[in-house]
Amino acid sequence: MRVLLVGSGAREHALAWKLAQSPSLGELHAAPGNPGIAALGSCHPVRADDSEGLLALATTVGAGLVVIGPEAPLVAGVADELRHAGIPVFGPGAEAARIEGSKLFAKDVMSAAGVASAASLTEPSLPCVVKADGLASGKGVFICRTEKELAAGLRAASAFGGEVVIEELLEGPEVSVFAICDGRTAVAIGAARDSKRAFDGDLGPNTGGMGALSPVPSLDDPTGLVAQIHQPVIDELARRGSPFIGCLFAGLMLTERGPRVLEFNARFGDPETQVLVPRLEGDLLGALAAAAVGNLPSNPLAESAEAAVTVVLTGPEYPARSDYAGVPISGLAEAEQNGAVVFHGGTAIRDGRLVTNGGRILSVTAFAPTLPEARTRAYAAVDTVSFEGMRFRTDIAAVAGG
């Protein structure tokens, strides 16, 4: 099978890395891809949100499956354009992708489906959470415990445009639970926990994610959570005439009153994919292709017993700036010789050299029988990588649970 993978980040590199291992893969193409993906397949200079360009490319390469990684093209309806042309797509159409594209829409779906989430507040009441309603690249959520934080959160959320959502502040451990969906059925594929704040100790602004771990301590099997949370949402979206085909990712808070949904995402997470997908045993391509045509088996994939930890390496001013470009990178071969896998996020080739080209530059992932061992291996690999201004958190997976 010829596959077209849409996107250019570390999530897409991790997906490409796993898809390349499939016995059913004929050719792997990516648009636009990155230098890491280019080592596994052919990259094409087509933007992820260029539906006409992607349709032309998919037709030219004879893609039997298109896998869309980022949220923006999904919300924009790129999957719809491809499906209308008869091309199988793993990724929801625009209406189903509103589960991520609008928090107010997600609230409405959850209410109709009987899925518990954080209570909405008509007026701010400290402590609370302020959220931008639309897409914000993981940077549109603001925890407010003081009047000063509330004022800043309201300003920042409003700056994204659109509605502002205010919710109660929930307490408890967070977990990201993933399911592959074929429009009718949601099948659990695993769970992960990411670290969103920019600095050690969970301090600083929210980011797209500074690191992740999988499996999640104290969560032996996410199947029950998928049955309780994902499946009712899949049923409700199907009832509305917008079946969800793709990866449904629920960010949950495990409160004393039970699990509560913080957010839904309509795709694989980043950096969660970098720890989750490498732990999957079985043919990921086969599972995604089956879901795309509405014929997902009940247990297409299993989780490895090994643990994984990812540490994200960023530019010096991330998340305030995501345009750290042109700085030479070294040490990747040494990191991989130490047993890690380095997924490219924001990189490019300039004059034959690998250089920075974004905010989150690399994701360094290591595996071991236990999380503490995986953490040790990940940071040992990080120590071999170098670029001027490189920044990372030193406490990813330092404490059980995160």
C-alpha cells in the first residue's frame, strides 16, 4: 500500500517510523515532511492545509491511504476533500473534528452523550480555568488561582479570537487516553501523560508539550475509560451524521468523583505519539487502513510491556517564539547509538547540514523495562545532542505519574 502522511512534526515522524515497519507498506510519502521523515520515504513540498495540492499529490503517487497528523487541516476539512475524491483517509472530516476545533461544541456533544466534563462557569469564580474556544496549538489554556492570573488569562484567551470558555478547576492526575475509531467503534490503543508547562516543576506558560511518558502509572488498562468516554462521543457524532474516523484523544482528569474530560483532540497527540506509537505491537498501518474504510477489528494492536519516555528539546524562547531557525544540530547519531530514537519536530537541511527550524526542535525517546530506566536512558541520549540555545525540562517522568 502507498501511504501519504500529512504533516511535518515529531508526531508525524513517529508515525512514519512505525508505518515504515509495516509489511503492507509499499511506498511512504509525506507532505511536507521533515528531514527525519525523508530518511524513511519521499517528502513533497505541499502544505498540510493545501487540500487541492494534497489531492493532486495523493492522486499522483497513487495513495491507498492518507494519514493526516495535525489538527488544523482536519478542522479545515482537508479529509472531506480527499474522501469526496474516493481516497481513504485516516482523520475526521471537518464536522467531526469540531470536537477539537470548538470547546463549546465538544461540551454540547459530551452533554448529549452523558460524558462528564469540567463544569462551565457563566462568571469567573476563583480558582478556575480559562480556555480559548478554538485551536491554540496547546497554548490556549490558563489556570487561574488569583485575580492577577485571571485577568491575564482572559486577555490571553481573548487574543486567540472567538469565544472564551471558563470552567471549574479540577484536581487530580491527568492522563491522555487514545482510541482508534472507524466511525462506529472506538478501540483503545493506550495512554500517556505529557508535561505541558515550559519549565521544571510544572512552572511557566503552557506549551504544546515538553515531554511524555507511557504507560501511565496506576492506569493498567484504558479500555474501560474508552468505553465510558470515547464510545458515547463516537455514538453521538454518528447520530448527528458526522461519524468520527481517526484517532480520538481524550485529555482526562482523574478526580475523586471519577474521570472528567478536560478536552478532546481529533488526532494523535504531540509529544504523546512519540511514546505511545513505538510501544504498539502489531501492524499500525493495517489498523489505520481498516479504520479508514469503517472496518476496524476489535483488537488490532497491543501495548508492549516496555516503558517509554520522551524529552522535547526546544529553542531558547519557546513557547513565546517558534521560529528558531538556522542553528546547526549535532549528536543525533550518538543519541541513537545509545539506544534512543530521535524524532524530528522543527528541523531543516541547509547547505547539507541539519539545522533548527521551529520551536520544538526534537523529541528524544528511550525505552526500558521500567519508567525510571527509560527516563535515565532518555536523558543520557539528550546529553549527546547539542545546538546553541537548546532548552529542555530536566524533570520529565521524575516523579511517578509525571
